[in-house]
Amino acid sequence: MPWPGALFSAAGRWCLRLRSRPALAARLVMVAVAVLLVPAALATALAAALPLPVPEPPLATVLLDRSGRVLARIYVEHREPVSLAELPPYLTGAVLAVEDSRFFSHRGLDLRGLVRAALRNVAAGRVVEGGSTISQQLARALYLNAEPSLTRKLREAWLALRLEAHLEKEDLLERYLNAIYFGHGAYGVRAAAETYFGIEPQDLSLAQAALLAAVIRAPEALSPRRHPERALARRNLVLDRMVATGRLDPDAAARARAEPLGLAPPPVAPDGAGYARDLVRAEVERLLPRYRGRLETAGLRVETTLDGRLQQLAQRALAGGLDALGTEPAASAGGVRQPQGALIALDPATGAVLAVVGGRDHAETQLNRAVALRQPGSAFKPLVYAALLESGVTPADRQPCAPVTYPGEPGGKPYTPRNHAPVSCPGGSLSVRQSLALSHNVTTVRWAHHLGPGRIVDLARRLGITSDLRPDLPLALGASEVSPLELAAAYAAFANGGRRVRPHTVLRVSAPDGRVLYQAPPSDPDPVLAPEVAWLVTDLLKSALEWGTGRSLPPLGRPVAGKTGTSDEARDAWFVGYTPQLVTAVYVGADRPASLPGTGATLAGPIWASFMADALAGAPAADFTRPAGVVAATWCTGSRDATGALVVRQDREWFVSGTQPRDDCDRWWALLRSEQDRRSSQIGPAAGQGDRGSLLRWLFGPGRKAKKPAGGG
């Protein structure tokens, strides 16, 4: 038999003998008390003379979204401090009634309680009542473990005396309520209130407070989730103890006893919060290096830019889009389902990260693909055309569509750009607008050669891309790797009028005592691109969605701009698009090289459209403000068809003021009428029945009728 059991058994036999001799029993109890009082007094004096050890209970770091709601936690123990003044008095009353009713009367060790507990345990022949005070339990929680040994009990008593000697009772009680374990990973009353009821501790009802007090004795055995009957019985016992100790009137106890447990559903981490948590953690550790590797125990309060609603919408959109593609077992990487993906959304005005999801399931794969490097394919092209427009090229300028080959690097192969799919090229050339909207590779590379890859790299750097970019012609088609976060931030400059934003997730970091450790400076994006150029790029990308490679996506019912991207051999699929309020990048691809069953338009585009539609639901539709330096112009050009007849084409486009062509359409109309009149006089009136309405008029895209340019004005 273990020694505690043998001890209680022997003591039980002595108690049976003493029952027949009450006078002797009383004398023995008085002697025992006297023996205990003398060393207790000496120990108390010594405890007051020694400094109190500094406890460091691990505190959870809490991440809040931009509305102040809990987004995620970083912790070893789920513990968040709360002051005693914030707690309802019946919560402290319930704890005192059941755990230490004489808390305000003793100095750390309750000798009366110890004797009472010892007598009851001896009489029962087993442990039926504990004699530990709240001070002893706090000492155990702060400094010791729960090992059932005599040495631990002696150290616990000694530390309890020292705590009492150095701290006020209210401070002790507050520390206790923040340190004690309530089960299901919850340390302290704040974590317990959220775990069991989904509320803050100040909002607890009497019945709920009594239930929390009830589980302290044995959190696992009395768990209201696992053993509701035991928990209910213990809660009602707590209410009875509150009445018996004068802390509650019988009528209030009766009403509370009639209430059900009323547990909230088990808390579930917000969808995708793992990737957001990782991104925020990395930023906090960069901003405050002294907390690197310590966030699990530092108890920081981190106010973030993230939006809890958008975070859940992002996870739902990405998971739904990837699930629709199915899973390729042959392409699985280390047991991780493939393909994977990422979605990141920013506020284009400030660079604040509003939502980030880096994969299907953070529990399955912690690789955050929102910050991983991948080939963007044609999603990089807007940067090429921004550099072109900045150099003085206009949306109306043209390049031939004919195949072209450029010499390779010394010792390398020549480079011949090719289109992923046939692209219509009426007249043998495409305008800048047509080239970008239709994602024509050959004309894009021709423009990159005209411009020089170095200027493209320079613009990318100004827009915030820091990844390694090779200054060669394949760069124009997205051959150099970037992250979705980088590309989203670069597109933000097109949405906000040419200002570079710096993506960030952290607004403020506070210590457990409320001291502000970091405060984000006011957002002041740097102007890096002329507003006129930024607006023109946006207008070109509107065409990409209206009649270009993104035309298959469902309309959002508001002005939007965006670009598809598909890397070589369809290994990576992208869609990056934006409104004035929101820029979002979506990536789909396998972690190991593998071809995808589609393109950016068919794989990433629907995920982007689904997220944007939900994210912007109810928000007013806003258009991009056209700078005064952008003007519309109409001009005409003429050519001969296969029969030798004159054909006049009228175009209308947006230009940076001063670069627009001269409107000489009247001269062409006059020339056309003159030729028609001459032909009519030669072969009869039927040949001259054409008029302006029958002329071939193209606007922006092949075969479109002349109209006012899209985008305003």
C-alpha cells in the first residue's frame, strides 16, 4: 500500500480509539496546534525578511483585428491578465466560498482549515478535503509543479508565507485568478470565460461565475464539456457555499441553480488565421527584436490591420476555388494536397494588409505562399507598360505582331517569345491597349526591347518589389520570381494614383502593463509614378477585364481593373486586380513543378472574383479619379484595302496631355468623299452610297465601334 494510504489507515485506527476518550483527544489537538503555531510564527517573520521570488507566468500574446476583435493568439499557456476591479464581485465571492472561505483571516496557512481537513481525511481513510489556501495554490501555480510529495507541500507552504508577507490580499487574489488553471487550455478567468462562454469575464452571470469556481478543484474531472452532470452538481455546491458563507442570498442562489450550464460552442480559430498569425509574428519580431522567440510568453497586445470578416471571406474563397480543382495525389508534396494557393488583400491607400491566406490549411502546411516567390507570368506585364507610358509611349502606339527573335547572351541561345494561345492581330499590329488587354507576348517583348529591361527593373524597385529581377527580355513576361504580397503592393500604386505603399500588419504593440512598445507611424506613401501614368495603366487594365483575357470573369458591378498571369508550362496561375478601395492578388500552383489544368483566368480569376464580390458587398461603387493631365483625343488614319479602295479608321484614346495626336479626321473624310465621288462618276451611283456610318471604326479592341474611352471624362 502506498505510504499516504497506509498513513491514513493507521491514523484512522487511532481516531477510532480517541472517539471513546474525548478529553484525551481534545488535549492532543491543543498540543498539536501549539506545536504548529510556534514554528508558523517564526516562519512568518522569516518570510517577511526575505525578498519575494519574481514569478514569470507565461502570458499569451493576443492579436486583434482592426475592429478590436481577437484574431489569433500566440501562447504556450492560454493566459491573459485581467484586473480584480474588472471582475464581478460574485465571481470572487464564488471562488472564495469554495476554495478559501477564510482567505482574509489567515496569513497564508489556514491552521484551522488544515486541522479540519486532516480530521476529515483521517476519519475517511482517504483524501476527501484539501487544506491548501488560495495563497498556497498561487505559490504552486507560480513557482512549483503538481508533484504529490511532502517536499513540494513544504515548499508550497513556505512560498505562501512569503507571498502573504509581501503582497496585499487583493493583489494575491488578482494574481490567483489570473494564474489558476480552468481546463481546456485556459489559464486565468479571462481565458476561462472565453473558452466556456465566449464572453469577457466582466460579462459573466452568477451561474457562469459559480461554474468557473466549481472547476478549479479538478479541471479535467469536473470539465463541463466532458462531464456536464458532475460540473452542474459542483456548481450548485458552490452556490450553496456562497449562501452558507453569507456571500449570496438564498433567492439569488435558487435562480442561478435553475439555469442550465449554457456553454458556448467550443472556440474555433478563425479560418486562415494561422497564416495571418505567422505574418504578424514575423513583423512584430522585426520591429521589436528583443521579443524574437518570446511572443508565446510575453503577453503582448498586438493591434493589427487585418479585418476578421475579410480574413474569413479570403479563406472561404481560396478553399472553395482550390476544392473545385480537386486534388492531384501524384502531385502531392510530403502529404500536402496539391495544388495549393494564396490570397492577399491590401488597402491600396495605405498598404495595410487586410487579409492573408497562404494555403489550403495551416494545420496541414505552414508554408505561407502569399510571401513565397513564384513566377507571375503575364501578371507582371502592367509594370512593363507602366514603364513604357512613363517613357512617353502612348496607349495608341503600336507594335507588329510578327514573330521576332533576339540574340541571346554570349554563349546563350537566341530568344524567341511566343504566345500561349493564338491572338487576333488585325492589320498586323496591336496598340499598347490591345497588347496588354489581350496579353500578347510578342508585342510585349518588342516593347521591352524598345524600352530596355533595366528601366523595367527600375520601376519595379520604385513600386516596392525587392526580389531578384533579371534585367533580360523574359522579365517582361514574368520570368523572374516575385511574391503575391510584392505584386499586390506594386498594383496598389496603380490604384492610388502612383504612390508606393509599404505592406504592413502591425498598428500598435502594448506590453501587459499597457505601455506602448510600438506605434505605427501615419501612412505617408511616397509618390513614385506620375498620377497620369498610374491612371492610364488602370484604364488599360479595365479593358483586360472588359474584353481582354479576364472577360470570362463575372462582372462585379463596379469599376475594376486587373490582369491574369500564367507562367511557362502553366505551372503558376495568377490574378491580381483592384478597385479604389481594395487590391487583391491570388496565386494557384503546385509546391513542386507541375502543370495546372488551366490558366490564370480560369483558376485564379474565379477565386479573385468570388472574394472581391463578397468583400465589397454593400460598399459604394467608386471609380478611379482621372487626373486633369489626362485628356481624350480622336484621330483618323487611312489605308487601302485589297481592292485598292481607301479605308478610313477612326480611333479614340486617352493620353497624357501634350502627347495626343492631332485630330485630322475632317481631312480624311474630305479625301474619302472626293474618292467616292470620283468612283461614282466613273461606274455609277451605286458605288458611292457609303457614308461615315459604313466606315470601319475601331476603338481599343478589334472590331469594336467607336465610342467614348472607358474610364470617365
